[in-house]
Amino acid sequence: MREKSVGKRKENVLAKFFLKSIGNERWQHITIPIFLIFLSFFAASIIILALGKNPLGAFYNLLQGVGILPKPSYAAYKSMLTDFLSLLNYMTPMVFASLAVSIALKGGLFNIGVSGQMLLAGFIASITVGYSSLSRIVAKPLVLAIGIIAGGILGGLIGFLKYKFNINEVVSSIMFNYIIQYVLSFFIHSYYIDPVSRQSKYIADTARLTLVNVEMFGLKMDISIGFVIAIILAIALKVFFHKSRLGFEIKAVGANPKGAKYAGINVGRTMILTMVLSGVFSGLAGVTYYLGYFASIQPKVLPSVGFDAIAVALLGNTNPYGIIGASFIISIIDRGSTYMSSMAGVRKEIASVITGMILLFTACTAYIQHKIRDNKDKLSYMARKEAEE
Amino acid sequence: MIDTLIIDGLSFALPLFIMAIGGIYSERSGITNLALEGLQGFGAFFGALWAVTISYYFDIPIQKLYYLALLLSMVGGMLFSMIHALLCIKFKANQVISGVVINILSMALTTFLTTQINIVAFGELSDKFQIGTSVRFTIPGLSKLPVLGAAFKNLYPFEIVILFIALIAAYVLNKTGFGLRLRACGDNPHSVDAAGVDVYKVQFKAVLISGALSGLAGICYTYSILTHFSPSIYMGYGYLSIAALIFGNWKILPTLGACLIFGFARSGGYVLGQILKMPSTFSDLIMTLPYVLTLLLLIFFSKSNRPPRALGEIYDKGKR
């Protein structure tokens, strides 16, 4: 009898510790995602262990690969700093794409067509500006503008179809993904193919949104202009949703379309504008991906960033700052996996499995919050009862 | 020409149809199921994996394991669909998000496992399971019919299996008590609850059925279009079947029509390409036909659609 109660108390201590560490509702939007990431890495460790490899070593390699921990040796002109800068370069399209997903989510829409919007924007910018001989100062802003316009139009079209014809935005954007993928593959194969690389021809460096091989401190680094813009726009978006009228309307329609309608908000117009805005960010993701991180387009392949962005947006709780943090973590997993697989012998594909698991756990966030609240109530009830005794 | 059009069109449309029936089951019970894409992939992976393993270790020719593979892929799809059911019903996750999550996870997991298992178990570096092509057969008398006879020529055995299962599924959904309760769950779950039926259980079953049927569709594509299992199975057929069932207004017979249109649009495009002797780069344009058609059809038919009333809503017993 006594033993049993001791065991129970021990359990309580554990539960209390757990609740103390992530139970505070003020911090839950940060603590729960961190807990979920740990959970996913824990699950991944089990897989890696089952393969007979050392998970801690593998995760150490993961961090080495992205310039957070030092590698044992570096090639000429390379160092931890260059690795880290290329991580930021890789991360830029992901931040934009996740912001795009989060805008749509806030408005109650699900933009799974980010990949297609990225591809379209990247392609149009490549063939118009990328293959031209415009000067640096004209070309770079023009690339951004084309990305914004192309993405915005396609996003708006999806919103329009939803509003006017009642077509589920998920289905229509997936159809657009495939149509864009195949049609652009046709154009690339017919007109812009590089016979050696089997990709579209490389664009001019003047149009690229990443400054490549900048020589500084005896290193050659890639500096992403897009990253700075992404951070600025993330902050702007936070302000937009908090302070502006349209931002409020988008949130209202997302929370309760009927209520928004009775409050006098034009639901159809807001829906379309939400998708336009979401498309604009997808377009920016596209140009920073195809004219920044890469300088050419691989035909018939949708960028996986557009799908990972869904994970990132959810992990970041659709909050712009959260998204920057979440992009950072997911980029580390994606980007570090190459080095990890070469050093630890764990297959590169494990990276997307980890991302998938993070995503899976994130989908349960509401349930976890609910459970925490439940247990907290139970604990406080028990504490009160004990005090009474 | 017309023969290939019908033969290829049918062998593409029928797996799409069975997957769409799975979707109808799930959605009529009130659970949005965008996970069909991932479920068919995982089902195909599961079936192919066991077929390859059994034939490798027990030295059985892989052609003989055909029906076993079909069955196992249904089991695999069902197992994976449990995640969707748990997330949507027990953990009350957003159903659209859960579906997309499952698609991403399924793609990542099967790609990883296929390469890993190939190395560990078979000692080769490949992201494919070779399961061979299916045998085909022709029904003697009927195939002699003019034009329509092509529908009975060069059939895959799975087409018969699918038709058989589809008939049962249609009967169960429309004529039995279980089907009635299932449909009621999608329209008014509270009334079902008041009648003393466990809504969660009905929905859980419906999602599992959709998983099994999607898994079957997946292995059919591995046997017909791909002839091996590899990540290239994620071609968006799952989403296409969702479009088909929306277009079919969540009813089985009109959905069959939609699937046939997709199938014939696809095979028709290829035949057209051959007739006009287009260069191979044009095949990319032809590939877009089913998708363009889907969009156009949705524009015309979505307006009059009537989805199940409680579709996508998280059922909460205490809510009135």
C-alpha cells in the first residue's frame, strides 16, 4: 500500500516537472514546438540506432555540416562562416514560402500550391531578366518585382476560383502545380535546355539575388540579399497582422467567415486578397530559390521547399518570428544531412523522415495543449486534496 | 488506336475509381481525406516490399504472389490510414493538415525505407522494388465485339478485383445499416449519437476502409504503369481521385464517370501524340490533360455541389 503511494508520488514529480517546463501557457507557443522537435529527434535516434549507427554522432555531423560546429578540416577558401552563410542562403526561400503558407492559414485557406507558384515565378524571372544583359542595379529589383507579380497573380487566381466557383483551393492549387510543372518542363526542354547539365541554362550573375564567391577575409562566401529582405518582410508582416485593417479582416475571415460577413467584411474580396498576398510571398520564395540559391531550373521537378514550408509554418505557429526560428531548424536538418550521410553513413533521406515526424507531431499540438491543461487541473486538485488531508 | 485508348484508359481509371470510393467512404463519414495520395503510396510500398521479400527468401517466382501483394497492399494502406484516423478523431487535429502531413511523411518514409531495405536485405543500391509486370488476359467472346470489345481485351486481373470490390462497396454504402449510419455521420453526427451509435467508431472504420482501398489502387499502379515500386508513384493520382469524387458529388456512380473521363483524357492524349507524330518533348504537354480537364470540369460543376454537411468538422460530443 505504502509502496504504491510512493510510486505514485514519483510519477507526480515527473509529471510536475514536465508541466512546469512546458505548462506555462504564456510560453507554450515556444515550448511545445521545442518539445516536439526533441521528440522527433528521439524517434529518429531509435531508427538510427536500429541501423547500428550512433545517433549522437550523426546529429553532431548534422550541425557540423551547416557551420554551427567546426568540421575537422576545410577546403581552400572555406570555413565555418562560409558554411553558415550558405545555410542562410538555403534558408531564405524557405522563410518566404513558410510566410506564404502562414498568411493563407491565417485567412482560413490552405495554400499547398506554393511549389507551383515558386516554379512559375522563378521561370518567368529567369527567361525575362535572367537571360538578359541588364545591369546589376536594374536586374535585381526587376527580378523581385516579377516574382511578386507572377506569384500574386497565380495566388489570386486560386482565390478567385474558390470565391467565384466554389472550387476547393487545395484541389485547384494541386492541379496548378502539375500543370505548371509539365508545361514549364516542355518550354525548358524546347528552348532553354543546357545539354550538359540537363537543366535550364544558367542565368547571368547580374540577376542573381545571391552574391556568389564574394572574396573577403581570405574566404569565398555566398551572401544572400534575399535573406535580409526576408527578415524585414517577416517583421512587416507581423505589424501588418497586428495593426492594419486588412490584416484584421484576413484573420476575422479565417476565424469565422460567417461572423466576418455579419460584421460587414467583404468575405470574397478578403479571400482573394489573402491568396494574392500568399502568392506574392511564394513568388519571392521562387525567385530567391531559382535566381538565388540556384541559378537554373531543373525541369519536371517541383521544389520540395514548398511542401516543407507547410511544416515550417505549422511549427512556427504561423507567427512570422516563429517561422524564422522554425525555418532555421528545418534548414539545418535538410542542409546538414549531406555532410551527415557522408560522415556517419546514415542515408540522406532520414532528413525528410525527421521533418515528416516533426510535422506529424505538430499536427497534434492542440491535443497536447488540451492534455496539459487537463493534467494541470488534475494536479492542482490533487495538491489541494493533499493539503486538506 | 481506339483499342489502346480504351485499354489504357480503363487500366488507369479503375484504380483511380477504387481510390475515390475510399475517399467517398471517409468523406461521407465526415472526415476530409487528403491523405489518399500518401495512403496509396504506402500501400503499394507495403505490398511490393512483402512480395519482393517473400519471393527472395522463399524462392517463389514473383508473378505467383500477385494476389497476395494486392491483399497486403490493402493491409498496408489500412495500417497507415490509422495515423490519419488517430490524428483526426482522437487527437482532433485539423483534417486538411493531417492529410497533407501524412502525404509528406509517407513519401519520406517509403523513399528512406526502400533504399535502406534494398541495402540491408538485398545488398543492392536502388530505390526500387522490381515486382514485374502483371499478366493480362482477354475474355474470349466479348472481345470480338466492334469498338467496345476493346474493353475486354488485355485486361489486368486487378481490374476485375476492383470492379468486384466497387460493387460491394456501393452496396454497403447505400443499402446496409452500416452505410446509412456512415452517411448520417457526415451529415448530422449528433443525431447519430442520439440514436445510440458511436460516431467515432463509425468514422474510424470509414477511414480504415479508405486506407485499404487506396492501398489497392497504389499497387495496381505499381503493376500497370510503373512495373516497379519507387517514389515515382507519388504522381498526384490521389489528388486526382479527390477531384473525381468532388466532381462526382460524393456519389459512387457519377464518380466512376469522372474517373473514366480522366482515364480516357490521359490515354487519348497519348494516342493523339502518336497520330500527330509529335516529338517526345510534347508528351509533357499531353501529361497536363487530365489536370486541365479537372480544373475545367470543377469550374462548371463545383457550384452545384453539395458536400456532406459536417465534412471536415471535428466532431465534439458535448457540442450542440
